[in-house]
Amino acid sequence: MKLATLKNGARDGRLVVVSKDLTKCTDAARIVPTLQAALDNWAVCAPQLTELAEQVEIGSVPTFRFHEHDCESPLPRAYQWADGSAYINHVELVRAARGAEVPESFYDDPLMYQGGSDAFLGPRDDIPLGDQSWGCDMEGEIAVITDDVPAGVSEKDAASHIKLVLLCNDVSLRGLIPGELGKGFGFLQSKPPSAFSPVAVTPDELGSAWKGSLVHLPLRVDYNGAAFGRAEAAEDATFSLARLVSHAAKTRPLSAGTIIGSGTVSNKGKDGGPGKPVSEGGRGYSCIAEFRMIQQLLKKEPLTPFMSPGDVVRIEMLDGDGHSIFGAIEQKVTSA
């Protein structure tokens, strides 16, 4: 099934069940009012929501037009948001950009940071930027939402706790990152609110594309209307999403509604190198920082600037028939 949260003036929005083709939806209030409430009692609510989704498809319940621009992120706020490092190629490139080596442990023990989860941006909300020198960057990612996860869960068992899959724009302020990391306490100011896709889907909705707790489809990132990234989300993944859930839960339980991100989806080139832009026949990049690093390596300077007011990023994933699965994140940078 596909679930979305519509804006209604309340902090947690209004839960709706969305049709497979994303054209219509129905209110879920007679079952549960919000997505967090559904996750809190998933064993009871999920079967009822699934039945409602089937009724939407056959037209046996009242529906209304689904508009992605009316959506909050599926969870407008969450008890926890932790972003991992499934794609080591991305870590290698961005660390090289700031002159930092990749520790050997990163290849068998995921890197993860805890982000702000009290106020996510909606998928069509503007990205407010207070100072262009902060270096605003998009990061196209896959994310999952869990039910209650026990501490110490194995990767195998963690897979069963993944209840929903969605896309993410993990907005980063590259100019602030080195100073913050240099203090030794990690990201805070350099990670403003993230945004998630209009729709979150149950893993079964992905069919054969969901395998090994990875999504076997390309992530489409467009920048100012041009193709910027088409990275395959299951290739070059050092860790599965279940592994990242297990990592987050190593020493503590995770409450229902925890969101775990994949980190920026990133592929190596066919020759094992850093890859080429989409315009040159490559799979491109899911963030600007990677492209800038490659320009630094090949052209001795990063020619592409970070995002400025007026720039627009669009993040989407299509199924094998070319239909949008999650709807699209589409955001414009504005002056705060």
C-alpha cells in the first residue's frame, strides 16, 4: 500500500491511503488519524489500511484527487531520524573534498549521524537558505521507517522491522560541515531540515525491486530541469538498509516511527573510477559535492557552485513501466 500525510494545519497532518497510480486517495481517519499512530499499533492498523488500499483500487470507497503539493513528509516529525552510509563511494569522495581519509572501519562498520527530526520539510516546500556561503547541497537518498526495533537486533531480523520505504532529500550545508566535525561532536547546524517523498510505500509495493533490503532501481535527481543523477540504488551499496537499522539498534531500542536513511546514493564509474555526468553518458551524482570533488580531481577546481536561491532539485524513482512510485520531492531554494 501507499500512504501519505496531507497538510491540515496540525503538526502531524492527516493520513490518507493513496492509489497505486498516485491519482486519488481516501481518508484513513476511520482507522487511524496519523501515520505515527498507525506505526504505534502497526500489527492492528496495517491490515485495515491494506484493505482500505484495495478498496481504493476497485473504487468501492469515496476518494478525492491526490495532489503531491498538498503533502507533508509522510512523517512530518519523527521520534528519531538517523542517516547512514550505505554507499562508501560517496563517503570517499566527500571526505577527499575536505582532505580527510576514510578509516578502514568504515568499510565494515557503517557511519551514521543523528539528524533533527522535530520539523521536516514537505516534499514541495522551499529550502530556506540564510547565507549562500553555507554551501547548500541536496542529497538524494532512500529511507525506511521501522516499527519497534529491539536493541541488539541482527541484520536478518532487522529486515522484518522495515515497514515503509520512501525517498529523502537530506539537505546539507557543506560550508559549515568541516568546522562542526572539527569540534568532534558531529553535525548540527550543517544539517537543516530534510524532506521526504510525498508517499511512503510498504516493501511489497516494490515487488521484485525490493531485494536484500535494497531498492533495485535508479534514483532520478534533476537539477534546474536537467538530469543530474541516475545512480542505481542497489549497486555499490556496501550496506543494506537492514544493516543500517541493525547498526542504529546495536545498543538501544528504536521506537516505532524511527526513520533510517541510506546516505547519498552513489555509483562508481564503469572503470571503477568516480563516474561521469549524465550528460556524458554516466549515471551522474545524487549531490553536488560529489560532482565538485570529481571536477577538482580532473580539472583542478570545483566549477559547479552549490545551490543558490532560485535553484530547483527534483528527486524521484520510477518503476519498470516508467510510473512514479513515491511521487516527487521538488524543492526550490529561497532566501531565508
